[in-house]
Amino acid sequence: MRCRRFFRFLLPLAWACCALVRVQSAMALPFCDLTGNATFTPVHPQPTDIIGFDVTLPAVYFGPPQYVLSKVTVDWGSKVVLDIVVTTDRARFSDYEIDAATIESAIPRGRGTVGQIAAGEYAVSVIVQRYDATTGVLDEPCSRKTSRFFVYRDDGLAPVVEYFHPGHDHYFMTQNAAEIAMLDAGVPPGWQRTGRSFLAYRPGQTDSQLPHVQRFYAAGSDTHFFAIDFADQFALNHGPRSSSWSMETENAFEIARPDPAGNCAEGQVPVYRLWNRRADSNHRYTTDPAVKARMIAQGFVAEGYGPNAVDMCAPARVSPPVSRSSR
């Protein structure tokens, strides 16, 4: 009798334990899904670059600070395998590269080096495992992610060329080679190069690691707007102003976004956005602080991130001159 009571007490407890294990297993799966996503630097690698990688590791982090160990295998022209081990034991994996920093954050990331590889498209395999130094057990891989990335023959940059229409008192810019040729040929008439430009990556050149700048057109004002900010993109696509604007292209060019304080990363220059504050709304985009100051003196308003109103961050390589005009 006492045994039956004892087992009646144990049975619900056993079911609860099983349920807890099932819940914990189910909870672990989404974290494992997040492990092994890889990004590469620079965003547009060339054969002359030392290519680095960055891998998410939330599912394999545990206990004290861990080392991230990596071994990269390159099958020239076709495959790259990133073999990642997270452990406290560096000596066990002497043929692996050791990440310069241990992982201590809530959502850790591991870093390593691919090195220089030839131009081409590569299939990427990421294998992520955890090694428990106390038991000597190397876990089954939490992740076997596959993706692809490109190594390019050129730097992927092209100038975004600025034009001005005296009759409309409007500014316009484009990176599209066909549009540039048409505008230079006077189609449609009235547009003139200002001689100013800034560099940006051509569409598709950063493998979506940098934002796509959307280009909108308002027929009523015969004007264009270039949106990198999420709020602007949402408002023009879905908000009250969407009836007045139509998106001409999802990706006019690719360029970095500043941080919330308006700071650009090292190797980038700020791009300022100025608005004319008129019913025929028009914007001018420039990297020149003197042009920004002059437009503000003419009644324009600076728009963007932070106290300096920075809208975008352009690569800092010097863009070749496009005209002798300096409007």
C-alpha cells in the first residue's frame, strides 16, 4: 500500500521532469538555429584583401569566458569551410587559429581569418562545436550552416553623380550609367552636372551587408527622394505620404548608415541631407560641410542622424572629378 502511494507520488514528478526536458530541448533549438550565421569583412572583398569572418555563437556559450578557435579550409574557386570550436582549452587545438578576444557577451560572436583568396563565388560551410575540457568531449555540431559569398575583381564602387536643374531649382543624383549618359546628352533637357559626387557600392556589391538605398519619385513635384532610414522607407511605402510617392527602385546604390549619434565608421565620410522646405519638396545630398552650410543659409534644413544631421556614410576613397563646375 505504501509502495503504491509512493509510486503515485513519483509518477507526476516523472512526467513533470520529462516535460521539462522536452521544453528545454524545444527552447534550445531556436538558439541552435541562430548559431553559425557568418558575415565577412570587408563587405566587398577583393583578392588583395585579408578577409575576416564573424560567426554568431549563442547556442554554444556556457560557463566561464570561452576561446573561439577556428580552422579555415579553402577549396580554391569553389568552397570555404569554417570549422569553429568553442572551449576553455586552447592547447587541445594547436592547429586552430585563436580569436583575439574571448566571448563573454550574452549573444557572443566569434571571429577569425580566411586570408587572401582568388576572385569568384564560394559556397561557405560553417561547422560549430563545443569542447568540454572537463570531460574531454567534443559535442556534435550545433550548426552546419551553408551560404555563399563573393570575392570581387574590382572594389565595387562607383560615383553617385549630382545634377541641378536651374528651371526647377531641383537637385538630383544617380549612379546608374544609363541615366548618367542620358542626362549628359540632355534627355530630359535642363539637367546639368554640378561637378560633385560621392562614392557608393553598386547594387548587389555588398551581398546585402550594407543597406539598400531606395529611390522614390513624386510626380506632382517632379522630384526624387533617396531613403536609407527605416522610418522614411516605411512612411513612403506604407504611410500617409505613400499616395504621393512611388518607389522607382529598391536598390539605387548600397552605402553605410551612421549610428544613432550620426557617427560614421573609420574609413567613411558623412553624407548630409538638406531639404528645401517648399511645397515642391526637393533634397540635396552632399559630403561637403561648406555646401551644407551654404544650403542652410539659403533656407534649407539639415536632416539626418545626430547633431550634425548625417544621413549616410560613404566610402572615403577619393572619387574622380566628374566636371569642372562647382555649384
